[in-house]
Amino acid sequence: MPRTATLPALAVATALALALPGPALAAPTADPAGFSATGFTAALGNGIAITEAHAAYPSGPVRAEVSSARFASLGTVAGIHARAGERSTGGTAAEAGVAATELDLAAAVLSTGVVTARCASEDESDPTARVRVHDVLLTVDGSTRLGFSANPAPGTTVQLPGGLGQVVLNEQLPGPDGSLTVNALRLSLTEAAGDLAGDVVIGSVTCPSLVPAEEPPAEEDPVEEDPAEEPAEEEDGTAAEEGVLISVAEDAGAGHGVKDVVFEVVDERGALIDACTTDASGRCGVAFAPQEHRTYYSCVATTPAGYGMPAPDEVCDGPYRIAPGDEITIHEPFPLLPAPGDQ
């Protein structure tokens, strides 16, 4: 399927997560220092220390991705990604996670589908969080199989049999400064697990509070917002109506939808609007308040295990002009091919 060849370079970098800085946007009122994201970390016995895909804002790099990483005899983690930065819809966010995991830690075997953690801070607000956990299966001592909800409540904790450790899902750790650190999945193994005792963390993000330390003096003139960057309200004060851009992915051979494909919607500057993950039908949508003078693209950010990324010139589709209230589906589904070695 031919895709547009006129997509701005930064939008391609967004889809491929090449760890490049994003466009310069107006900073929030409070200093947004401390936005960070890490896709995968492991600190295990025998001196194993792994960190894959780290992003930070504003210090950068704001995006990083590792398509697949094999850790000797431990196994493989695919689609490791991290990104942090301002959203053109307002606020600043950090997101990190993986597309698939297959790890043999001797006492426990961990496999997952898409696992992501996301936090966001709006101007003058404390951070919020969202975690997605798909197809997580933990096999302990070769016999006990533990499954987990795709939408775990914050702090969901499951103790492993035999005192081997615990699994924590949607772990939320508030900081004394109002910041919030969120771990989508943390597997902790005790010394009873043998030489690989330690922690594995999938999808870790940190967002600071953007609540001002003190109110500005009343005599100061309010800071004028750039109307081009703040389309959240209409002139009468009502919330701007959202439009929706629906992305679709399908198996190039079988023609059915592909689940757990992560799409990002970006504007013509490459600024990230938001991301979504496809359901079993291969569809997902990003809702946002579109700006009249901007165009938007749908870009494949990560693919699930078994599928490769599209060619670089076919990663993004667009441009689309979206009006408030529109619900637009991309012209053609993205056809995904099996990953090299899976054919």
C-alpha cells in the first residue's frame, strides 16, 4: 500500500522512535523538569544490569526504541519504547513499555503482550496515570501459571508461591515533591529464586506535578497564551468539540485485523497528539480537539510479536484534515508482514 512521501521528517522520527528531540513548543507555566520514561530494566543476581530505551524531557533524548533485544540465556524483549514530551493538545506526558516479552528467569518464566505505562501532567495540575497490561502469563517452578487482568487497579500485588517473590501491576509511587512514578509491571524475585534474584520492571514513567509553588502576584498581567497552541475552548468558554482519527492494521496475508498495534497521531510538525492500541478487529481511534490550520497523520509506532514494522516510507499515512465532530478512518488499513524469521 503506497503511503505519503511528503510527511515531515520529524513525524517519521516520531513513528520510528529514533531518539530525536521534538519541535520547540511553548513551555508550561511550571518547570516540567523530571519527565522520564524507560521501556525495560532488569537488576538481577550475578551482576546483571539492563536498561533499554530511555527518554527524558526537556533534557532529551525525547524518544527511544529498541525493536528487539535478546539477553543471553534470559530470553527476548521486543518493541521496547520510551517517549516523553509536550502534547499539542496540552500538558506533557511520558510513556514506556514493550510489545512482547519472553524471559526465563529459572524460578519463573514471564511472557507478555503489549505492556505500557503512561503519565501526564497538565499545567497547574498533579500528574495522572494509565497502565495497559495484555496477555501477561507467569509460570512459577514450571507448574503454577498466573494470569493477570488487562486493566489492573493501582498497586495490584500477587505473591508468588514458595516465597519466591511478588508481581506488582500498575505500581504508583508518589514523590514528596508531588511527582508520580508508575511501573506497569514489576517482578521481584527473592533469594529463594536462586542466582537471578532481583527486579524486572517493564514500562516505568515519571511525571512531576505542575502545580505552581505559589500563586503569582495579583498585580501581574496574565501570560498570554498562543491561540494556535491552545484550542481547548471555544470563544463562548465551552469545551472544543473533538474529532477522531481511526487507524486500522491488518495481516497482509490473511487480511484479518491485527491486535496490539500501537498507532500515534502526529500533526504536520511531528508533534505527538496521542496514541492508541488496536483491538482484535485491528482498529483504534485517537480523539482530540483539531486545529483548523493543521493536518494530521496516522503512524505505526510499534507492532506486536510476529509482525515487522512497515518500511520507513510506509510508516505514516496522511495528511488528514479533521474538523470538530468528524470521525475519520484512514483510507486503507496498514498491511503488516511477518517479522523476519517468523515466515
